[in-house]
Amino acid sequence: MKLGGLEAGGTKMVCAVGDREGTVLEREMFPTLTPNETIPHIVDFFARHEISALGVGGFGPLDLMEGSETYGFITNTPKTAWIDYPLLDTLKQKLDVPVKLTTDVNAAALAESEKGAAKGLDSCLYITVGTGIGAGAMVHGEMLHGLSHPEMGHISIPRHKADTFKGICSYHNDCLEGLAAGPAIEARWGESGHALAEKPEVWEMEAHYLAEALVQYILILMPKKIVLGGGVMKQPQLFPLIETHVKKRIGSYVPFLEDRNYIVPPGLGDNAGVTGALLLGHQALEEAQAV
């Protein structure tokens, strides 16, 4: 029996075939273009492998409220070709298998809690810092949803005292994503993050913004582990800078912050999202068999 996992990112699609343990057996990756260009590649990959169920961790915003008229739709995304796209129904109809959908960061949080850096814990927070900023949370062993999924990348945060950059978020300008995502770093400094690796002022400012956000998440959710992934977090100097900022802001109010293994990179590396999608695929199969 083969399960499918789709990490449907805003920049690239990662399709994988694996088992119920989330082990990736085969994968294929291609760029995220328009639905008419992208969906046929996805369908072809999974049809060739004759999967029994599919899990999807997708970019958003997504409507994840069952019973909603737009349940399973991508909604107000900056990727205009995908606005109001019925992702869940489309994949169900074209593949004729059970499909379970959540956000890409929720899928990564699920994978890290079951097989990665937060294994054995019933709560964790997974944050990706890359083309955008998003976060998924596991609370009491369940993915956190409410009216919708969390949109932690769009919170307001205090500005760095030296920053005059207006921000790039098309909805909020200077929210966390607008100030600290990869494209914001490049727009502010005029070069990509890779080219700025040796400029400490860049990463001190970036750490300020990410730490200010983490302080809010910690105080509200009190996760037992925070996992930071995404392309921007490939800059290893960020982790100690963020840890220092977080401890300074919270002080001794939260004693467990003395644990140096509290804010960590993904245990599954770049496979967190697609591993989580495979685990969702297993859930989709079990739920279908239980009906």
C-alpha cells in the first residue's frame, strides 16, 4: 500500500510516495505556477504510483472549517491565480482517493511532533521563515484550528529602532512577514540573504523581529518546543541571536527558557512538510476505512 504526500508550497510543489510511518520512498518537485499548469503534474505523479490516500500540506490561507461552502479552498492568497481555488475537491475528484488537507506549516508541526525535534511532546510550534512566514501548532497532540488555521506570520511586532523599511506584505505592510520574510530582507538590504551572510547588522535585525514574535507565541501558547525552519533559518547565526533576544524580553518569567534545546532547527530538515503530508495521508485512509 502506497500513501501520497503533497507539500503544496507557494514556490514549489513537493510530491512524495511513502508509507504509513511517513517514510519518503520517492519524491518529485516542480515549481508552483497557475492551477492549470500545476495540478496536472500533481495528478500525474500520484496516479502513476496508484496511491491509496493523499495528505496535503498547502500554502494558504485555506478554509479548513468543515461545513463551510468553501471548505478546502485556497482563499485570499497573494498568489492571485490560486484565489478561491477548490484544492481539496479538485484532488479528491481527479485522484478518487481519500484526501486530508491542512496548512504546510501544520503538516510540518505534525511531523516534527511525531518523528522530529519535538518527538514525545504533546505540544510544539513549527515556524517557517522563507518566502513567507507561517506557523503551525500542536496542542495536546492535535493541530490547532479555530475559525481558521493560525496566521502567526501576520502579527504586529515592535519595530527595530534602526529600521525605516515600510514592509512588503500586500495586506499589512509591516507585519512580521512584511518585515522579516526572505523577500523583505532582500528588499530592505538590496541583496539576497545568502549574499548578506557576513553582515551582522542584517541578522541582528532579523533576530529582533523573529524573537519579538516568539515572545508573543510563547506567552500565549506555551509550547514545549519551538522549531524554526525555512530558507532564512539556514543562517546558523540566527539561533543564538534569537535565543538571546527572547530571554532578554521575557526575563526570568518563563524558567524553561534556560533550556538550550528549546528553540531548535527541524529534526527532519527539509522533509518536515512532506513527511507531515504523508502522515496526514495515513489519517485520511484510516478515517475512510472507519466509515
